Amino acid sequence: MEDKTRLRLGVAYDGADFSGWALQPGRRTVAAEVMRACELLFGHIEDFTVAGRTDAGVHATGQVVHVDVPAAKWEALAEKLLWRMRGILPPDVRVTSAEAVDSSFNARFAARWRRYTYRVADATWGVSPLRRADTLAWPRRLDVERMHAACRRLIGEHDFVGFCKQREGATTIRELLQYDWARDGEGVAVATVRADAFCHSMVRSLVGAALAVGDGRRDEEWLASILDLGERANDVHVVGPHGLTLAEVSYSDDPADWRSRIDLTRRVRTR
């Protein structure tokens, strides 16, 4: 049997022209482009695992993939892999880093947390033309301090079914580690949302709910009450995907911690 080396790849992409991350027959996806590049360099790929699948239109600066490749080919390509990837991949996706890791590493299950950002411009003149692809234009002025205070009440382990599109057999219990709002140097409202994992549409729903508080249509009590619904909230707007970016996926630096994290992530969470 051919010796294999597990690689950890950092991936960044502009999601505007992709039908999301996951492979889909007949559609252009990020996974298809990255896998194609890997197979051109290393041959057939069997184990190709991503930290978190992103929806159509969502961007990433800190996506992570693990892939098993022939050890001899990795040894030959290690010093020039990023350059070779640059020549193969289209301009809206890049492999930004590549390193050999222990075979116990799992990009999805060994992650400690994932951090997303969401950009919203509420200026009367709209969004900067140079940022229109990653920033949502909002028609009403936002009270960012009010949004920040309200969203702090959601931090902790809860059933986030009110903010999720529930999938059969999947839990909606998540631990929200951070949910902050602040204006950047250009005055754009930026949400930072960090959790051990997210259910489908959770971040975009959290942002949509916060915007309703920020522009005065809802109050802080309404936002907190969504946690108690026990079902999907019909009055929470799911904002568009283009303002959302997967910014970072965190892992322990100690490979000995990966197995315990994998076991913890795979457990079925109940209340």
C-alpha cells in the first residue's frame, strides 16, 4: 500500500460565483475546484474533508481542508505546492497554506471553534463599490451599541432552533462563544460570531434578528425570547449570503488534543 501523508490546507475564496462549497453535479463549487487542483498534482483523492461547508455566495478567508496524498509526491512538491496551486486554480479561490499533519487530524471534527464575520453598511449613500461583493446594504440607520448589548444575551449553550433551518436527525444545540457588533474604520457595522459549530442558516439568522433590533423594529427582549420558542422563528429574516465570511477555524496546537476534541464534537447533544 502506498504511503500517505495528511495535509492541512488553508483555503480562501470569493463565493459570489460558486454554488457553495460542497460538490454538486453540474454546478461550480469550491470543493470541485480545489479537488481538481489536488488531483492534477497528486492523483486520485479519496479523503477530502472540509472544516465547514459554506452556502452559495458565502466567502472564506480561513477555510480549512484535510486531504491524504501520496507521501512521495508531497515530498517532491512541498516547497512549490502553493505556487503550483496558484497556476491551476481560478482567481476566485486560493490555497493559502499547506502543511503535513498527523493522520489523526480531522478538519471538521477536530475544530475547537469557527469564526464568521458579517458586514453591513447603513450609510445613506450605500456600500463602497469596492466592497459591494462582501457587504450588505441596509436601508435604515443602525444602533450598533444596542445590537451588541442584545446579542450578548445569546452567548452560551442553547437550543438555537429558532435561528436554524432544521435538518432531520441533526441537533440544533450549539455553544455560542462570541457574538459582537462594532463599526470598523470605515463606519461599516461588522458582526463577529464564534461558536463550536453552527446549524444551517444560523449565522445569517442571528444577523437578521440583530438588524431588526438595531434599526428599532424590535427590542432586546424579543431577540432573547427566540431561544425559548422551541421551533423556527417565522419573523426572523435570513440575510443574504454575500455579507458573510468564514474568517477562521481554530484547532489545538497539540495533536494529542485532536482525538478528544473529535470525540467531543461527535457526541449527540441533548438538553
